Amino acid sequence: MARKINFYAGPAGLPLPALERAQKELLDFENTGMSVMEISHRSKEYDKVHNEAIELTRELLGVPDNYKIMLLQGGGNLQFAMLPMNILHGGKKADYIVTGQWAKKAFKEAKIVAGDNARCVCNMEGEKFNRLPRPEEIKINPDAAYVHICSNNTIFGTQWKNWPDTKGIPLCADMSSDIMWRPIDVKDFAFIYAGAQKNLGPSGLVVAIMRNDFLEMCSDKLPSMLQYRIHADKNSLYNTPPCFSIYILRNVLAYNKSIGGLGAIYKNNLKKGELLYGCIDKHADFYKPFVAVKEDRSYMNINFFLPTEELTTKFIDEAKKNNMVGVKGYRDVGGIRISAYNAVSVSDIEALVSFMEDFVKKSG
Amino acid sequence: MARKINFYAGPAGLPLPALERAQKELLDFENTGMSVMEISHRSKEYDKVHNEAIELTRELLGVPDNYKIMLLQGGGNLQFAMLPMNILHGGKKADYIVTGQWAKKAFKEAKIVAGDNARCVCNMEGEKFNRLPRPEEIKINPDAAYVHICSNNTIFGTQWKNWPDTKGIPLCADMSSDIMWRPIDVKDFAFIYAGAQKNLGPSGLVVAIMRNDFLEMCSDKLPSMLQYRIHADKNSLYNTPPCFSIYILRNVLAYNKSIGGLGAIYKNNLKKGELLYGCIDKHADFYKPFVAVKEDRSYMNINFFLPTEELTTKFIDEAKKNNMVGVKGYRDVGGIRISAYNAVSVSDIEALVSFMEDFVKKSG
């Protein structure tokens, strides 16, 4: 079967060369006579993969030396709890900006951990998360130990382009659905974390990046697996890591580097957005975008509605016939959602736009 | 390169047919035109794999209907904390039997969570963990909410063949290094958990089996990812599971079923033990077993010492030349450790024994 054009929201498509590399050596990793899945995590062969994944993350994102990179388990969801468990001890407080379903979940978990010491300082749910807050809508408390945002709203399709001004308070971001979509200045953050399963690799792996002074604030009274300090001190080898997922991460990052790094990837993503939003805006009476403010639109997840439910169903069915999967909107939103992560190519989007143009002609 | 004979303690060898199946369909899973890594965890294609992994676990281990099977992340180490976090609320207490490094770690994490409410009721460290306790050495408290054991001591090579009599108190077992090595009666346990990376699949996945009444005792006040009840209620799809690891688990279990299930596997393991311990006992002056009591010897991890450090190094080097890896003992123990998990075949052990016989002849 020909490879599909994969618009799943996550787990999502991965770069073909990264998978081909894995397939080729699945039974014999670098002449070891074993699969990379079968090798001790304390072996020199695995160690090389592990460190390469970390070093490529540092190189591609430009992570400064005063930040630790950790490879963790439990998805973004466990981070929602680990962050407040580690930082909000001794009565410390934190501010949450709620711009979508995942930001809301992060806040909910922080409430479980810290009760009223976790505060929501901006909630866009009243407007169905269809835009991001303007600076004057965010009231950060000066006593906050950190401010938490979700950089890209996977479900509703908004994406921060400029970070909120926290006035020096450490900024923490869940970047699960847009990490490495473009170059960023890591120095703007005290903590970045991302589930791998959108832009980085398979599910079951989280990449976390923490500034040393923030790491110093972390509790050392928690169960070992929940302590960032232990994972950082042990180079994410305190326990057996998810070795195969880290191996695929390494393959994806090595591929990303080979095509020119985040600069080249950003250029592709801008082009993809231009093509797809261009088509949507051109047919604004037919393809109605969910997001109300153009600047807030996501380049990773693009939501729009068709005039009727019947047309939506037809769109999904015909997309499938045209080799495209994963275009159905999230259950709470409906309509169409195109997830266009890094592994989605410009030509994939060209194929989609051509399909959308035809669809308007036939049905508009 | 020819496949190695893999004696790693974990991650360890996997059945070749399970890996070949993965390799074959790595770029195109069941005619989807996508890798199983690239498919939404909410898709019907992934759902089938997920449920098959759970059902095969139920079938192979004979898990009764009043037990839930969960697929979790964070390794055995996170379970060391989750179990007391979930059960030891409201002043509840638990008893730990410490027979090795992992049992000791489980107790240490329980102490972090529950302080003095986690009690060590038997500690074999004074004898360097070289045997299991006799029944009269274990003093279980009648007020314990559970008793915790580690069924196989990976590092020192002891293995419980008969469970301690808890007089009706729920028994919980870390079976990371020997789950499915033989048929067991799951009804003897309230909770069983196992990191996948020894007998079941790749690292980054835990199989957990909990009796419904024990599940009812679990806290609903914890962060969501740390609540067993949520994972059980959501069929381990509360968040994105480690899909590829679960897929490999499915492949391994399907293979295990195809060769006759745990009855056949047990027969192989008994044969392997008979061959290897037979050789050790035959040359008792040369190969000195670490474990002091024959009945306590593990069929999964076999530790022995050679007369000198030089011979140990030579043994490791020559084993490597004979296509065998992972025979070096754990750093705290030294000597030789052979891990002979399910994927190690009788003929692998025959090759090892033949090598060991030659080695004695040359060096003894």
C-alpha cells in the first residue's frame, strides 16, 4: 500500500527516512546482531543513541549550557502533575493561562497538587478558545513561582507566536504539539516539555528542558521517578528509559538536521500555512475557519467547518479516497482538522489544497 | 551480522518472529499505508492492537474477570511509588519483604510516600540477598493493607517458587523479571506489575494487573496519571499510551501463544535451568553459584563466580567471541550473570553449557 498523507493530530506521521533507517536495522542494530530494543540501556551501543538524541535536541533547538535536557515517560499529562509537585512546595504559587483543552488540563492537575496555590490568571474558554489573549487580558501575580502556557492548542488550532510578558517570572510551556516547528529562543523559558508523538517521534516519550536555577527549586522529597533533579542528575538513566522511542527520536532529529535544521523546517511550515490558509481564505464562504483572529492561527493544527454536516462527512470520505487520513475534527469541535506537523511536506499540503479546490467546485 | 545469543538482564532479547513481524510492517501496518507508530491512538487500527495485547495477557496468564489489566508507563520504579500513593491513604499501612535490590527500592519509595506506615517485615540484606526467607522469618502485621514482594531477584538470582502466606492480606508483586516464565494462579495476588523489558517487550511499558476490590481501595485524590482507577476505567487510554511498545508486546504474546502458551514456555525454562545448573553443579569447584539455597535459585538470572578475576574476564571475552553477550555480573555482585528470559532458547543454553564445559577443560 502506498504511504498515506497523514494528517493525524498525534501520534502522527514521522519522516520516512527516520522509519526506513529503523526498519533496515530492526534485527541488527549497527552490527550488534541485536535489535536496539534488545540491548541493555547500560551498554555503550545504547549510550551512544541516548546521548545523540540529547545532543541533537540541544543543537537543533539551541539549548544553552545552563539547561538540562531530560527524556521522560508518562506523556504531557504526567508533566502537568510533576511540574507543580516539584515547584509548588512550601506554599509557592503558580499562574496558569488557559487557552485550550490541554492548558486547562495542566491547570486542573496543578489544582489537584497545589489547591488554590494554582491560579488561573486568564481563561479563554468563554470564547470557546477561538483566539489567544491580548497582553492586557493576562494579569500575572507578582508572587508566582512560574507562569504556565500551552504553546499550541492542538484541539482548537491557536498558536502563540509571541510569548506573554511575565516580567521576569519563570515561563513554563507545554510544547507537545509544536516543539521544533520553528527556531525559538530557549532562554525565554525556565521549562519546556513536549510529548514526542507529534513533531518528534513515537508516543511514550517526553522531551523536557529545564534551566538549572529552576531545577534547583525542585523538591527532593518526592518519589524518585517524580523528581526532575534525579532524572537530570542521572542523564535520564535513573531507570530503564524508553530506549526504542529515544532511538526513533534520534533518527527523526538526525533527519531534521540533515535537511537544514529548524530554519529549513520553519520555512516549510510557513509555506504550508500560506497554501492552506490561502485556500481557506479564498473560499471563506465555504471553508469557515474556527479561529477568530488571523494572527493566532496555528501552523500545526488547522480547523475549519464546511457549510453542512453532510458536506463534512463527504469531505472526510473523499479525502480518504484521495489517500489522506486524519482530517476529521476533534469530537468536541467537529468540522475538519488538518494537523500539519513537521513530517507533513509542502507537497502533501499542495495535494490537500488541490483536493479542497476540487471539492469547492463540485460542492460549493 | 548473525543474531547474538543475548544474555542481557534487560532490556533483553525478544522472540525473533515478533521482531520480524514488526520489521516487515514497519512502514505499512496492516495495509494502512502508515507505520503503527504514526497512527492515532484513537483509531480502530490501533484499538485492535491495544485490546489484543490486553486480551492475550488475560488469556496467557489466566487473569480472572474480576481483575483489570493496565498498560502503564514509568517502569517498575514508578509503580514503587504509585502503589503506596494509591493504597496507603488515611493512615493505612503496608508490609514489605526485602529480598533484593528492587524489593529494597520498592520499600524505599514506599517510605518516601508513607513514612513509617511502610514497614519492612523481613530483610535478607544481612545475608547479601543470597537466599529467600523461610516462612518463619516473615512476620506480617495483621493490620497491613498489603504485603509487597519482588518475585524474582534480577541482580542476585533468587526466585520465589511458593508465595509467602499472608493470611488473607492482599499480596502485591513486582514480577518485572519473571512474569510469564511459568503459569501462575493470579488469584493469589491483589496486584501484579511488571516492566516489559525482560519477558514481554521493549522498555517504556508496564503491564499491571489489579483485583477489582483492591482497585476500589485506590485514592481518587491523586494527579490523574497516578491514579490506577483512571487508567483502569479508561482501558489505559486516558492519555496517549506507548503505542509501539504495546504493539511489540502484542507480537511477543501472540508468538508465545503460538508456541503453546506458558505451559510450553515453563517446560523450556525448566529444561534451560536443568542444563545450566547441571553444568554449574557438576563443576562446583570452578563455577561457584552465588545463591546459597538450591530451591531459591532463579530460572531467569543465574549468578556464579569463577576462581579468579582473570578467569572471569577471560570468560566474558571468550563468551563474546562465541557470539554471546551480556554475561558480565551486575556491578555490585561481580562474577558472571546469565539472564535466561523466555526469549533465550534451550539451544542457546546448550551452546552456553558447551562453551562452559570447554572453558573448564582449558582453565580448570
